[in-house]
Amino acid sequence: MTKQHLSRCMGSQNDGIFESTMAADPYVESLYIISGDGCCLLAVHFSPGEPDHFCKKLLNYGRCKVNISIKQVKQVEADRWW
């Protein structure tokens, strides 16, 4: 599986529905509401061939931009931040 980051640009007023749908999706590792490029950022994991179906579902909620992780340079354990 590969990790990819998707930005969603506002396309509808259904943010609550979008957030609950993405929170329940097994591909979604994390979902952040952001400022800047897009209105939310998703970290998702896919096997080859799966991103197309997921992105088509995402288009119901607005435009999206996919950034593919090529190489992870550093990883910090979550408990170190708290």
C-alpha cells in the first residue's frame, strides 16, 4: 500500500456529510481541516488501482488534488507530540 495526500477544494456546503463519510472510510488515515491550498487534507493508503475509485467518490464533494508520497524521510511517533 502507498500513502497519498489529497487536498479537497470546496465544492459543496455538505461539509458535515463529507467529514462523517471520510471518517468512516477505511482508506482514510487522517483528515484535517486546513487553511491555504484547499479546505481539508486527507492522508490515505491505497493498493495499486484503488485511488481512481476513491477520487471519483471525492469529486461528489468538490475538486481534489493528489500528492503521492515518494519517500518518507522522517516519522515522529504520535505520543511525542502530547
